[in-house]
Amino acid sequence: SQQGEEDPQALSIQEGENATMNCSYKTSINNLQWYRQNSGRGLVHLILIRSNEREKHSGRLRVTLDTSKKSSSLLITASRAADTASYFCATDASYNTDKLIFGTGTRLQVFP
Amino acid sequence: AAGVIQSPRHLIKEKRETATLKCYPIPRHDTVYWYQQGPGQDPQFLISFYEKMQSDKGSIPDRFSAQQFSDYHSELNMSSLELGDSALYFCASSLLTRGENTEAFFGQGTRLTVV
């Protein structure tokens, strides 16, 4: 079963608006990461938040983590058309795994 | 800076044929992952290597095998190909830090089409 489930599955907004994507997971984690993927291309790492962190910022990105609810959110502020992509969360489970488990992804469309 | 290199970028094979996908990780990275991504799907973990030893395995068919060589490049071998194997195959590499899987760097993927 999926470690990460994301919602919404698709999101359409206008340039300048904020976009919020959510991710839920099932097991204890070491960290949670967010990746971006342009259509048919490789995934690009955006930000990593550790299990003992609650919030992290990187440029226009803000990530929160609630380990009690096993959930995370990614906020993109002042969105741009170039932000159009799919966004995935990935978890590094704490039970001695050697893999990142990806969620189902949110497809973000930003209209100019 | 050097990124993860995958070859070939595109591959067309017929059913029941064999395919070999190659991955060259970022130098000094100790972990390699392989993922399969179907159209509109999330990346599904196949297999990983740490310091050239297989470290974890996902839902990888018995028809698939992988290895990592002494120069750290990795190959994913797929035999008896089926139509359902058509997908994007990604390789990623990272540096295991304090026992955590940290930022993974992905290659551009190999698009495999089985006809």
C-alpha cells in the first residue's frame, strides 16, 4: 500500500495565488521530502524536513510536518506559470529501509 | 556539476524481449535506487543498492534483476517483457547520511515502450 497519499490530486490556480498540497503517510519516518516533476522528466528535490522539525522554508516554499497526524503540507506562495508540474511527497521510513516511498502526487496547473 | 546519467533515454522492445537499462550515479554517492513510473502514476520503488550491495527490494517482478558494479554504475535487466512493463524507469542516487535517506538526485529516466 502507498506510504504517502496526497491531496488534492489536481489543483488549478491563477498566477500570483498560493497553492497548498497535502500529504499523509502511515509509518514513523526519519524525514519527509517534496519533489517536483515536469511532465515526463526526472524528479527534482525541493525540500526535506526531518521528523523533529515542524516547519521549513525555502524561497517561496513552506513545508509543515505534523508527526502526530502523520501529515505534511507544501505551500507555494505567489505561484508562477513555471510552477506548473506534479508535486510528490516521499518518506524515509524509520524502520530501517533503504528507499524513499512516494505518494500519489498533486498535479498543479498555474494559469498566467 | 555531474548529474545522474541514464541510458538509453528511449527504448522500444517487443514482447518477450530483454531490455537493459543503465544508470551512472553522481560520483561519491553510495546509494542507488530504481523506480518505475507508469503514465499518470507515482514512482514505484523497485530496488536499491548501498555500496554496491542490494539493500532493499520493492514489488519487482522475478523477470527483473539489477546489480551495481565496481565502478558504481547500475543496470536494470528486464526479461520476457510484457506490455505492462511500458513505463518510465528512473534511477536516483544519494548519500546516506546518519542512517537517513536524504536528498535523492534523479536521472532523466528511460522511457521503455513494449510493443
